Amino acid sequence: MTSSSAVVPQMPGATNVEEAWAALPDYLAAIGGYTVWTLETLVRFDGAQRAGARIVERITERLAEHGIGHLPGRLPTDGNCRVLLYNREQPNVGFLLRLVHELATQEYSDNTNSSVSIVQTLLDGHRKVRQAAERKAREGR
């Protein structure tokens, strides 16, 4: 940990750490399915002061218990490390991030081809939306 100045997000209605963890998936869903926190913020959110190996392991377990994915896939103990948190169950960006994470970290399996196809389809759709927006911007000038 480098400082005690991390702003720790407050979960509405949560009166303790367990309730805050339970509210985190809904919080992520409400803000679009993902956010970036530093590891220090995660440590303080969990009620701890320093990111030791046991604390990081507990945070990893709590994230998994609540259906929250994270990148990097293995959390470091460096409090300054930025961590992308995402709701694994959300049908938008969380779904895409989960697929990308699985493809990046797992060995080839019977599901690999279909996962790659799904990611390609989603990225193709994103490309088309971006290209349409660029065309519209050019025409609007």
C-alpha cells in the first residue's frame, strides 16, 4: 500500500463489509457492468489496511462468490495496481470480458471455437456501430 487516501466506494444501504460485498454486483450493473479500482481501494473496501497475500486471496474469493470477474486475473499485492472489475453475469460488457478472460487464461477445449465466434460477433457489431457513428459525424459536418 502506498497511501491511505484511497476513496472507498460506499454501497447504498450497506451497514457492514458483508452487505457491501453483496451490493457490489448490483452497483456494477447500475454503472454499466464494470469499473476500475486500485487494489488499495479493494483492500479498504474489504475492511483491511494492507494488501498482504492472505488479504488478496480473501478478496479474490469474495469477488468470485459475488460473480465479479477481475483483470488482471491474478491480483497482485501492489496497492497501486489498477484492477478492472466486471459483473460476470451481466449480458453486456461483463459477458464479453468473461469470455475474453477465459480465452486468455484457459487451455483449448470443446468450447473454445464457439467462444471465439461469440467474441468475434460482438466485436464485429461494435465495429459496425463505430463505423456508423464515424460516417454520421462526417456527414454532419
